Amino acid sequence: MNITLKEETLGQRIRAQRVRIGMTQEELAEILYLKKSTISYYENDKKEMKASSLSELARALHTTPDYLLGFEEKKDPFEKEALSLLQSITDEKVRTMLLAQIKAVSTI
């Protein structure tokens, strides 16, 4: 079952990333030496966060401060890897062939 969470505010992005990596509020609080209620306040946008805390939080959630602040979209890890691999291919013929294969498979 896939759950889609809103990612419009800092708190919503914190919650979405925490859920995405399968972490509970309790686990995140333990990693950051905080109370579970503090994590809940952050996720519900009821408490401001210091810049230094944001960096630690991003590290604990395996993401970047830019994502948490809304400056970048969270990409699917598979999509990110596939794009990186495709961009590393410099031979134009090989790139064209791969693109044709991807198009063929995507219609299945």
C-alpha cells in the first residue's frame, strides 16, 4: 500500500521523509536526543527549528536541508540512479538505443 503525504510545509516534508524511510517519531527523537513530542511539534509546524538542528535532522532522515526547506523535490531513488547512469553514457548511438528500449518497455 502506497501512502501519499503532503509535502508543502517543513513539518509535512519531515513527516513524509520519516515515513518514507520507515522511521517512527520515537526512533527519530532518540537519534536526535529529543523528546517524541518535539518531533511531533516539528511535524505539525508548531515549533520553530534552529538552522543547526535542521542540518542534524536532514542527516538523520537521509536527506538534505534543501529538501526539507522545499528547495528541491524528493526523487525516487530508482529514478535518481537510472538518470545518473543514463547521463554517464557518452556514446550517442548507445544513448539512442537505450532510449528506444525504454520506450518499448514502457508500453508493456
